[in-house]
Amino acid sequence: MICFPNAKINLGLNVVSKRPDGYHNIETIFYPIPVKDALEIVASDQPSFTGTGIPVDAPQEKNLVIKALNALKTRYEWTSSVKRELMDC
């Protein structure tokens, strides 16, 4: 499966409060731009994640792609491994 998530620019951000789950309630204004990423998910024997573009200095478990796929695996009892690749287009 391959999809092309839309990019956006955050024009303003106000952190309203911190929630008990560690996330924040925010007020924001996004402006869509004509740029997309490519997100590909394929069946694999070994789970892996590859990201291209600007490197992000953060642990992999903090990556939103990883968090979303882990949530899907939990909610839908998804046991197969996947290879995930996020490519800047």
C-alpha cells in the first residue's frame, strides 16, 4: 500500500494544556501546501522503518508513523510485520 499524505505549514500554535496521556490540547492554524510525502507499507518478515529527507534526532518509538501503526496493531490484532518507508517527494 502506498499513500501520499498532504504537507502543511503551521502558521500559528498555541499550547492550551497538557493532557493526562502526555499529549497537548492545541489551537493551531494550518496552511496546506502542494507538497506530499510518500508512505509505503508492505508485508515483510522483519519489521523495519526507513525515513528519508531531513534527519530527525528522536527515538524511533516517538515517530508518529510508528505510533500510528502500533495503535492499528493493538486495535485490530494485526500480527503481521510490515516494512514502512516514509519518503519526501
